[in-house]
Amino acid sequence: MGGKKADSKGSKKETKEAAPSNDTWKRSKCTEADLQSLVDEGLLQDQSVVQWRPTVSDPAPYECTKEIVLFQHFIEQGLTLPSDFLRGLLYHYGIQIHHQNPNSILHISIFVHLCEAFLGVEPHFNLFRYLFRVKPQPSEKAISVEGGCGFQLR
């Protein structure tokens, strides 16, 4: 009888340890209608141009070949794709768009607007690096999958 209790406790413990990796993501609620409303508002290009796809059935964000994960909230904050500046920024720091938190996306959008509208220049990478620093969460060695990296003013 003691052996059975130990076995069942061990089984429960293994289940609890495996659960957090599955529970870190909630299923996406982004439907084709949601994406189409972004197109109608002029925030996202038509599906025939950028080949977006709804993720309502995906258990976690993932990208296929030549795709990136992009969150609806990022588009609503003014992020547009493709952007050579954004791709270069992500490449330089070795991160992906879904590592960013919404405030970081807003910082990037405002910086691009500052450069283009007020300074009259293309977004300048060295100026961005001078003004902002990257802050991985919870640490440099283990970046959270979603929102695990942010840009902060120096």
C-alpha cells in the first residue's frame, strides 16, 4: 500500500512538472474576421499581399517557413511589416517579434515615427542603440517566449 502511494505521488509530481510548459500559452482567439477587420481599418495588408493566416486553432504561436509570429495588439499599436529596420533590429539582438512586449513595440513605432516625421531621415540603428537598451526577461540566458524581451530608454 505504501508503494502505491509513492507511485501515485510520483506520477502526480511528474504531471505537475510537465504542465507549466503546456500552460504558458492560451489558445489564440484571432480569427479570420479579426484579421479582416484590421485590413478594413487599413492597419494590415490584404491576405493576397502578405499571406496572413488566422491562428484560432493553434495551441501556441509558431511560424512556418518564411513566416513570423505577429500579435494583433502589435498591429493596433502601429507596427507595420515588412520593415527593414525592424528585421535588422531583431536580427542584431537575436530575438523574434513575439519576444517583444507591447511597450517595446510602441517604443519602436515611436522611434520610427520620430526619425521619419521629425528628423526627416530613415530610422537609424545606431541612434536607436544610443537611446534604448535591450532587457531580456527573466534573464539573458532564458528569455520568455512571449514578452520576454523589452527595449528600455537608457
